[in-house]
Amino acid sequence: MEHNELLDSWHSPPILKYKMSTANLAENRSIPSTMSGVQLIGHGGLDQLVYKQDIPTPQPKAGEVLLKVLAAGVNNTDINTRIGWYSKQVTGDTNSGADAGYEELDAATATWSGSALQLPRIQGADVCGEVMAVGAGVSSERIGERVLVRTMQQDPGKPFSCITFGSEYDGGFAQYTCALSHEAYVVNTPWSDAELASIPCAYSTAENMLHRANLKPGERVLITGASGGVGSAAVQLAKRRGAYVIAVAGATKHADVKALGADQLVARGADLVAAIGEGQVDLVVDLVAGPAWPQLLDLLRRGGRYATSGAIAGPIVELDIRTLYLKDLSFFGCTYQDAEVFDNLVSYIEAGEIRPVVARTYPLKHIHTAQTDFLDKAFTGKLVLIPEHQ
């Protein structure tokens, strides 16, 4: 099945025989016909993100719910997609094209999925929203629920085939968005909308790495980029699993990261082997890569594991293959997520076992400022955008 056909099959389940719900847009006058939102009009710099106030409000298709977006988190994947960083033509760090993008970029290779982005696209991988209307086949009892949308969504029956909310179809950088009903999870918690919107992308990415690498109680885990959204999530989630957490972060953020549960702090840019010791780590959770990457393998014990879901310092690294096989290391590249990953996150939230750090919030129309601040990395935790509603 071709990629676009696959998307259509996910978004248009074979239940069109049902009549449209009485809660559809035409019959719900509280939902405007147009909305404000941010459209990505091409790969490149911040100028490619255009705030508009006349975007047609989406209508839920069969199997979907319409959400009033209450808050939407800012993530690396939004910026990486905007600038085309996922293209194999790009070899620099994630800040290298943040201002102006990359010249002569092949758009067909510029997304993580390997297919050209359909433009204009409303990005936003993180959404906390309220169900306002439902499509055919979805109970109207869902209206009024506060939900989280799972970011990394599966193709049932096809392991390692998935799409990202806000990339392969429109996401949360708007007043309203549509999502598959079964991908919109009710979460029973007193958390704020901004706190909930911090969870889907960063925390599922972190939990997925720990899940895939099977982190066990008592093991020693090193987490790079530990003050960022995914890194700070990984610190909390690793502590929840009973691990000893060694966190790498800028020295000015050590107090923040320690408060999340880190047992040992190492300054970014330090000699990791000198600070920690060779062969002292069971698992490395890496979001950074870049020139210092070979040190991470030196830290691993024989039979150790390495899991990655990011490369903010650059995707091209130097690997001595002898280190890999002589130490019997296991590598885990982590994008696809088993269904239980997001289910587990919801249960952790409801049990009060984790709590995100919201560094700042911004009105949605200030997305340029939010992404600039995100790239400056002068914060711990998450940045969150708030759409303005009448």
C-alpha cells in the first residue's frame, strides 16, 4: 500500500455506512466555521510558519473526534520537520538550519517518514484538547472529555509502521484539530492543560526507549540531554523503574535535573569516562549523539545497551565496530512504539507517579518566539503553546 493510501485508510476507517453524529459541525453552532492556527507552508526558517485567522475548521470524519485545542507542546520533531533536518542531505546539528533552513533541500527526503510533506501543514505533535464533536461511529458521550492524543500512531498489524500527529496529518498548532477517536485518551488528573500537553511526544519517546531497552530496577542508566523535554521525562521515568540515574546536562541546570530524581549529575561537555568510569553503565539513553558519541560506548559494561531517539548535536558519529561486537553491545533505534507505551504513561499520570516541568507558556501566535527559545535551550522541561479561544 502506498504511503498516502495508508494515511487515508487510517483516517477514513470502513464505517462510512453510519449516519453522521448529531454533534457534527453543522449542528453545533458553538464551533466556528474558521479558526486561527499556524500553517507550515514550506521547509525552511521561521518565516515558513504563518499564523492565520481564516483557516477552515476541520470536520471529524468517520471514527474521528473534533478537539478544541487547550494546549500544545513544542518539540524537536516540529522544528526538525520544518527545517528538513530528517533529510540524509543534512549532517549538522538540529540548530544548523533553524533560522533559514537548508539550501537545495530535496523535499521528498525531508521528513522522518521518507515521503514529502503535504503542504500547507498544521504541525503540533502534542495536544491536550476537549472533545467538541464526533464523526460517524463515535459515541456522542465523548463530547466534553479532556483528552491527550497519542503522537506516534500505529498501523495495526504492521510492526514498525507508524505516522506522527502533526506531520503526516494536521496536529495541534491551531484552535481545533481532528484525531482518531481511539487515539484520543481520557486522562483522569487534576493537572493543568499545559502540563498534560507536555506528555504525549516527549514522555512517550522517553518511555519507549526504556521499554525497548528493558531497563530494570537497580541498573545504572546514563541520560544525555537530561534537561530537555525528552531527557527530563527519561530521568523521571527511569527513577520510576528503580534505576540509578546519571544525567548529563548544562551545569546551570543541575539543580533542576536533580529535583527530577537524578542520582548523579555530569556537566555537558565533560570527559564522561573520567567523570563516570569505563564500563560503569548498563544503559545509555541518548538524545544528543554528535562528536562526543564514542565516549558513550566506552561507558557501557560488556553486554550493555544503547537506545537513541534523537541527535541534537549531529547525526553523524564515529563508530569503531570492534567496540560494538567485542563488548557484546545491543543498539536500539526507537521510533515505533508498542501500544502499551502510551497506555502505561496514562496509568503513571493517574497514579501520580510522574509530573512534567512546564518551563514557559506562550500564546499560539507567538510560536516564532517559542521555537527560538526552544532552540536556545536556556530552560528545563517543556515549552507549551496556548491557542486563544473566544
